[in-house]
Amino acid sequence: MNEVKVFSEAIQYIKIEVGEEFYGVDISIIDNIVRMQRITRVPNVAPYIKGVINLRGEIVPIMNLRLKMGLEEIEYSKTTRIIIIKTENFGKIGLIVDAVKEVVALEEDQIEKLPYDNSDENHFVNAVGKVDGSLVSLLDINVVLYDKSSREEA
Amino acid sequence: MDVSQYLDVFIDESKEHLQNLNTQILDLEQEPGNMDTINEIFRAAHTLKGMAGTMGYKRMQNLTHNMENVFSEVRNGEAKVNAAIVDVLFQCLDALDEYVSNIQSTGDEGDNDNENLIKVFNDFLEGKSSEGEAAKEEKSEAKEAEPEKAAVAETADSSDEDASWKSIKFAESQLVVMKEAIKEGKKVIGLTVTVQESCILKAARAFLVYKAVEELGEIIVSNPSAQDIEDEKFDLEFSLIVISDSDIEALKSAATNVSEIEKAVGGYVQLDGAPAEEKAVEKNESEPENKPAVVADKKPSTVDSGANAASVNKAADKKKPVVNRTVRVDIEKLDDLMNLVSELIIAKNSLVSAATTKGASTNNVNEQIEYLESVTTNLHESVMKVRMVPIESVVNKFPRMIRDLQKKLGKKMELYMSGEETELDRTVVDEIGDPLMHLLRNSADHGIEDDVNLRKERGKPEAGSIWLDAYQDGNNVVIEVRDDGNGIDVAAVRNKAIERGTITEEQAASMSDPEIINLLFLPSFSTAKQVSDISGRGVGLDVVKSKIESLSGEVDVKSVYGEGSKWTIRLPLTLAIIQSLMVVIGGEKYAIPLGNIQTIESIVPDEIRTVQQKEVINLRGSVIPIIRLNEVLGCESTRKPEEDYIVVVVKKGDVQAGLVIDELTGQQEIVIKSLGKYINKSKVISGATILGDGEVALIIDPNALI
């Protein structure tokens, strides 16, 4: 999804904060960004699935990105947001992030692809972008959503 | 010309006509001499041909055309229907069905010419006694013309869609003239010219076309007649049959060179087809309206039709036609909806004014809310009605299936159907066909005894009977498939189950007959001693069961060995909106579908007993296992242990269970929403709904708990 495109136009990423780090999510897969709201728990699902919300009449499952990344769950704050991403296989899914920062545009030469790494920490990131001297890890959303059991279902 | 927009309608209507043909031909088989049936078949075949032609599906058109020829002969009493031709007709319907499915999935009819079928039809026509010679003669003429036709097949093909010239009748003398012309190496060309809608002096334009064409050849037939054309007694198109030395393209361009002519299409006249067409036109004077109607819809363009047809093909190639699923709605139902919507708007306005009026009394607002409630309930009902279609469309194909099975299995059987008009939600009707077919095949193959003598011994008539009954029962629709056949051999099932290791012998001993029979619904469980291609591969009943359960229905079987079996399918009337009981468990709100609920009981903790490590209650004589929902759902109950339990007794088939909940909040009509694919692993939760305050409540599926 966020592979480097052949044309040289910049790709826009939403810069989000999870834990102490900044991540970039390809803007083209983002449907919406909403504030924290009441989440209805769904029994017998993976711990990082917090439940479902009502997004204007649509039921959307919500995943806590901190938990998925193996971080501690923290209390939701004023800056906590749910970014709703649209996926081909699963429809809409919400990701709880600590904060949404800004939109960054990355040219092709600002993105450095990471070699495939099996260790867990870098698993979610498939490239790194350089913006104004700081680094933004670009999320591979397929890996983020990957879940053994859901893979079997699909 | 873009016909893709008519594709939906075409597929829908084709299916309808095919179904109609199936039914009628079945009737015909019973009563080979019934003129009404023959006429009806003829009409359906003719319409189908016209539609296929309009859409540019040449093979389909060709096949229906040949079929129509057969019926035209039958109708004129020149041929008799026999068993052989009925079989071929059914094959032909299957072939047409295949075309339609191909068109539906890919937009193309496929490349099966079904020449063998066409040949059988032709043989049938040739084989008939009267007029045989003339027909043969014409045919050989046609064969001579064949190579020519092939050479220009491209152009001739593309013009097929609007070929109203094809329906021109020929007098005997004209036929002779045409044959002569062909012998002399001239070409007989049919031409249909369409005048632009905006054209004012149609007659004048037509006259110019006449003149242009006459320069190239001799006009032998004109439809309407030259006089009528002169008097402007024609719609937008007229057809000519021309004998000429020039080819089609020359004629077409001559015609289109005249201004205000929208287009001219043409092709070489095939003399063998002509006589049949002639009869078609006689009886169906009103029929050709189909074609002009479509023609009139097209946007005027002066491009020649060859190019047009090509672009149609291209369009079809490009976007694979995803055919929308449609429901035909009675206009009255739509009017009702419209009325209700206007009432809804009025209700909203009243509510707004009631709320904004100074010193608004709660009474007034409540009154308006009640009004709003009644409007939305009615609206819901109306919308559901719009979605409802009779199951007729599905069950109609079964008589044909049973007929085929009868031949294949060599058993005599009859299918009796009732309640075809019973309505169900469109989505359910679409899905219910396969399970029903499985059950019917099952009855035909395993149900009805193979041995006629055995039937006689058992005091049953020689021919087996299968019944398909549908009726509405409260909020459910019940469909029953019954047969007077062998019934289920419980002992055989039991042995098979033990043999397969599905159950142990001890288990088998303690299981009741109905429980044993229910084993049949397990995957890969077939008791058929022989695997036939009709059923017995063990992929029947479990598929039936899971399909019906996916439609929130249930299936049940009762059987008496030696007397027959009865399969009962119970389906909810609607899927999207249900009545449900709202409950609270561990502080969370859940909905339990009302359809599953038997009773709600208050149980003193002492009444709960333990049997085989399972908690049960004795409710009016029956022992019911209880399920603590807070444990299943993984949350803490808010009730104190000494308090009475609230137990919701639910039922699945004959099995009951008591669900322990914390609190009841009431009954509510809820709209079912899917949880989405990402978290559909939770079996206990069948979906979610959005409550009045925007909160999400999950729907518990009691069937998954039992």
C-alpha cells in the first residue's frame, strides 16, 4: 500500500504518535480521524481489539495500536485519536493512537526502504522517511492488521 | 449504440422467459396437443429471440430462432410433439440458460454454438411429412448461399440486432424471384433504415433512400409498403428487400448518405429462415413493438451499425458487467412508501414545532413521538414488503428437475407443490434454492424406493410422491419437503456413525432416534450405499444446514422408516430488522433475538442443580441446562449470589437452554449490522446494533450457545 510509487510526486503521510515514536500512515488509506469515544467491548477477541464503535451508523472495529505494538496501554488523553483506515479485505478499521501530529509530504528520495526484518520491533515498519532532520517510520498497514486467525478466515 | 444499460433487464427477463418455457414445456409433455401451451411457448421463444437479437447475442438468438421454428410448425399442425423433441427442447433450454449465465458473469454469451441442438431441430423439421419437400428445397438453396454469407459474416453479424427486415413476410412469388436472383449470382439483401427522430419530412427522406437504393438494385419487398411510406404511415424505420449486384456496404452507405437518416442496417437474406419468420409475424403483429421501442431509446448517431456493434462488444469486454441484483416492485408498494415518507416529514416538522413552541408541553412532544413511532413502524413494514418476493421464482424450476431425475433414476415420481406465492426477503429467496434442491434430490434419490415391488408391499402407489409446501407461520416462513418413500433407516445411520467413529457405541445406545437422525447433518455423512451423481457424496445435508443457518433459519427432519420423511425449513420473514429482548450483562448491553426466546423465568439460586458437572434447572417438569452468559462473555456479573437469577429460556429446535442475565431492559426493534470481517471470529455474537443513544449493543446468537 505504501510502496514507493514510480512517479516522483510526493506521497502524503499522516504523522501519528504511538509511545515515544512517530509513525507515518499513507493518507490514501485513511478514511477519517475521530476523537476518542465510547467503545463497546466485544468478547472473545484478541486483547488489542478494544471493541467496536458506531461511526455514523456503521459498526467499525477498533484496535489499540499501542497494544498491538506490544506497548503498555495508557489512559486515553485529550490528544488520543482513532484513525479510521479503509482496507480492501476487512472494510473499515479504527486504530487508537496517542496523537495525530501533522501531514507530511515525502518525495521518493526522502524515503528509505528497510530490508525485511523478522524481529518483532521493526515488523510494522517497512520504510523510513526523513522530514526536516527527524525520522518518521512508515507503517506497513497490512502487517499492522495481520492477525493469524483473521488470516485464516480471509 | 450502447445496450449495456439494458443488460440487467435483459438477464432478468430472459430468466423469466426461460422459467416460463420450462413450465410450459413440462405441461406440453403431459398434454402434447394443448394449443394454448404451444402458443405460449411460441410467444416466449419469440420474445426471447427478439431480446437476444436486440442485445447482440447472436448465438442465443440463433438457437431460439430454431426453437421457434419447431414450434411454428407444431402450431400449424405440421409437426407433432413427441418425447424425443421434448428432451431436446429441455436441452435447448439448458443451453440457453448457460448463455444467460455466461452473459451474467462475463457479459459475453460464450462460444458454444450448440450446433448439435440446431441440427436436431432441423432434422425434426425436415422429418415432418407435409411440406417436407419444399422445405428441403429451400434449405439446399440456403446452403448455396452459405459461402457468400460466411464471407461477409462480420457485417451480417453486427447488423443482427436491429434486423427488422428479417421479419418481413414473403409471398410465394417473391420467394421465387429471390431464388432466381441467387441462381443468377445476384445478392438478396435485407435493409432496415432508421430515420432520425427529429426528422420532419420522413416520407421525403424515405423516398430519397428508395431512390438511392433503386440505383443499385431492385426493391422487391418493402415494409411498410411503398404507398404507406409515401403517406408517412410508418414510425422511424422501414425495411427493404433488395436484389442487387452491389454488396451490403454500398447499399448501406447509399441509404445513410441521405441526410437525417440515423442509420441503416442490413444483411443477406437467408431463405430457409424466411418462411418461419413469416408465420411468426402473422400471429404476433403486436410483437415487433419490442424492437422499435428499444430503437427509439437510442441516441441518434449516424455511425454505421457495424462500428456501433463493435463498440458494444468493446464496452462489454472492458467492464465486466457486474449485474445489480434487482427487485421488481409493484408501483402500489412504492406509492405506499412515498406516502409514508411524506408522513415522516410531517411528523418531523410537528416534532420540531412542538419542541420549539414556547412553554412546550411534554404531552405535545410525546404525542408527536407516538405518531413518529407509528409512521416508522409502517415505513419498516412497507420497505420489508418491497423486498419481499414470492418463492415462486425458485421453486418453479423444481418440476423440471424432478422430471429429469425421474428419467435418470428410472423411478416414477410426482412433485406436488403448494404455497408458491409465499413471500420471503429477496436475499433469502436467492439463497434458498440450493438447499431446497438438495432436499428434493435427496428425496428423489434416497427417499423414494428403488424397488416398485417394495412400494406395493408397503401399500403405496407405484409412483412416488414428493411434496413441497410453503406457508407463513407467524414471523416465520416454513418450507416443508416431504416424500412417501423409504424414510430414514435409523439403525443404518447409527451403524454408520459408529463405523465412522462419529459416536461411540455407548453414546449410540443412549441417543434417541431424532438425535441419531440429526447426525445426518454433520459434514461428510452420507448413508447412501452407492454414490450417485445426484446425491450421496456426503456434501448434502451439512451444506443445507449451514446455508439455512446462515439465513438465520433452522432445518429439522422427522422420519418414519418405511413411510417417508419430512424436512422442515423455518426461516425468519426478514433479516435486517428483528424484535429483540434488550438485556444487561456485567454492565454491558446485549440484544437477544425474540424469535429464539421461549420464556423468561425468575429462578431462586437453590433451584439450580448440578447434573454431570452441568448446571440445570427443572422448569415445569423439563430439565434445562443453564448457561451463565457473563462467563461466556467474559465479564463480571453485577448481581449478588443470593439474588434470584433471571433466566431467559431459549429454544433451538427441540433443545432448550436457560441463559442467565443480570437485568432486563425491555423489548426493542433493532437493526442488525455486521461486525465486519475483521472480528467475526466471535461465534456467540452474531452482529451488532446501534441503540437510540448511538451506543453499540452486541447481538447474542443463542443458537451458537446451545
